Amino acid sequence: MHNIDEIAEFAIKEGGGLYSVINRQQLIEYIRIHLVYKTLLVVYDSKGITSVCRWNMDGNKIAHILDLIVRRDCRNRDYIKIMLRQGQATWPEAEYLTWERLLKYPNRKQRKHSIKAILRGGK
């Protein structure tokens, strides 16, 4: 069972200011809802939480990433592949990912990425 307070604290600490404008109770409620729908992936190592990913499913094939927070010492090129493999255990029918990078690219259109291609190393 996940510790919701620990997940919220991780999101606030490692989220790069993303959650500094949101009420803590609202964040906890978001986490709780995504746990119920199995659209929250929390990855742990010996030091604690390494990453949290929250998404919505658009039908059965497209996972729309709402946020992805990775602990600084775990950020590397292949980390998303580790998370994708774990996420596929919960949603094996998902074939594509989408996400918005509103902070960095506010005017960029949303793109759809093949999960198979990401795991192979391509786009």
C-alpha cells in the first residue's frame, strides 16, 4: 500500500515548483483518485521514492501524462523505459503516450508517441 502523504511530500519537494501553487489537501485527493483508477505509478529504491507519474487514459490505447516527477539522482536517459515497463504491467493495452510541456513549450501542439518505439530507443 502506498503512503499518500509520502507521495505528496515527494511531489512537492521534487516537482520543481509545479505543486507549490496547489493546496496540499487537493494534491492528496488527486493522488487518492489516481490510485483508485490505477493511473499513478510510484517507483521506489532503497532511498525511498524515485519517481511518480500520474496520467489519464484516453480510451484504452492512449495514456495522457499529467505529470512525471523523477528524483534528481535518478534522472537519466533510460529511466523512462524502466517506468514504461512497470506501467505496462498495469495498462498493457496502452500503445501511445501524450503529454504537454506547458512550462517549457506553452505553444507546442501535443504529440503522440509510440510506447514500443520509446522502448526500442526510437521516437
